[in-house]
Amino acid sequence: MMPDSPSENPFMTGPSTATPSRFEHVPLAVFQSSAEASQAVARDIAALIRSKQAEGRTAVLGLATGSTPLSLYAELVRLHREEGLSFKNVATFNLDEYYPIQPGHPRSYRHFMQAHLFDHVDIEAGNTHVPDGSAPLASVDAHCREYERQIEAAGGIDFQVLGIGRTGHIGFNEPGSARRSRTRRVTLDPLTRRDASGDFGGEENTPRHAITMGVRTILDARRIVLLAWGQHKAEIVRTAAEGPVTPQVTASFLQEHDNVHFVVDRAAAGALTRYRTPWLIGALADQVRS
């Protein structure tokens, strides 16, 4: 799928957005900063919530954790406090959770969501869903099936927020995850554990497993936005956006979705062909090929 035209893509407008590249297989918008990008995505989420409110329906959000969505959640909290955005009609499903971990652990994703979003807006506690990292091992499979059932009962996910790991994972779907995979317990890649080790006081204390939505679960969302900030994400953004679809980079499966957008800052866009080798794009590229 090639990038949308500016009139079709809500993130492809404004002076901060670069010209789409023929090398990118997904619609991709580049903003000067993560703050500016997060504000644009938050406005889009707010519009969805308000539209559903007007229809008397629930807006179902799929949410991510980690440092990437922090500015997005801060902007959603601001919209609630300063512009009256209500979350009364919102249900949320988080992508993943470490395993094993207690919900009250300061590094659990349940704690993260409470601290950065849920405790600061008027969302109903029963409408927030995070995989249970404290489920007994013998019942994890049943818990994962129930998580899938709850998503289905909610009507499916309207708007899925993603980050991308340096292994190319979405959720904790590490390299080798199948396109048809559903919510399940997984083993974390050593690079993922190293990246998380600072939060746990060392790699030896970092969980080796997690519960994650599967690739198929994510792709079932009606709309998907992947966020990426910083130079350290530049190479994997290029691979996911410009490379082939492969289970070795599960974010590449997003190329097959009909309503996905990558939203990145300038640093995370630095390895894209449009920036790294711009002479391959446009009139000059046409001359080279002729």
C-alpha cells in the first residue's frame, strides 16, 4: 500500500510534514517533534471519542505503553482537563503486560496506565483492560482467550496506538511471530530485555516473558497509528515502512492494513530513503532510470 495523498491522510498536512516517498509502503507522516505529532494524534482520538458520544456509542481504544506514548497521554489528559473531553464512553485494551508481574508493581503496565492516563481522566475503571501478569501459569491460556473474547464483545478496537521496538516488534510480538497469532504468552527477545533492564534495575531482574495481543489481534483494529520518536528508532522505522513484509519484523505486517499511519518525528525518519538518499526520489530519480 502506497502513502495516501495529503487530502486523504489526516497526518499528511501542515508545514512539518515531509513529502511522501514512493519507497514507503505505508502512509507515513513526519513531524518536527514528538510533542507536535502527539498533539495531532490526540486530536484525532478526541474526534473519535466525541463522534461516538454523539452516537451514544463506545469508543474502543487499543493502547501502548513505554516512553513513546507518554506525550500522547499527557495531551489526552490536557484535553480532558482544559477542553472537557470526557472518557465516560471509552473502553481500552492494552497491548501487553510483563509476565509474571503483579498489577501494583511500579514497573507493571497496569501501574503505568493508571499513573499516566486512567487516574487523570473520567474513564470507568471497569472499562480499562490490561493483560493480567499475575495470572497463574496454568490459567494463562484461558486468560488470553478471555481477553480476545472481551475485545470482540466490545465490538472490536476502533483505534489502535502502537509503538515499535528495536526488534521491530509491535506489542511484544517478537521476530518470528506469525501473522495469524492471537493473544498469548511469549518469550521476550534479549534485545527487548536489555532495552527494558534499566527500569528493573538490571537485566537479571527483567521479566523473560510477557502476555501480548497477537499480530492478528492488532490487525483486526479498524484504524492503526504507529508512533516512533528518536534516532535510535530510525533504522527499524525504515525497515518496517520500506522493507518486505516478514515475520522477522512484525511491524512490517502493518503494510497489509487498509487504514494504518506511521507518525514519526524527524529523528526517527532520518534513515528513510526520502532523507538518506533523496536523489532517488522525484525528477532526479526519473532521470537516473531513463
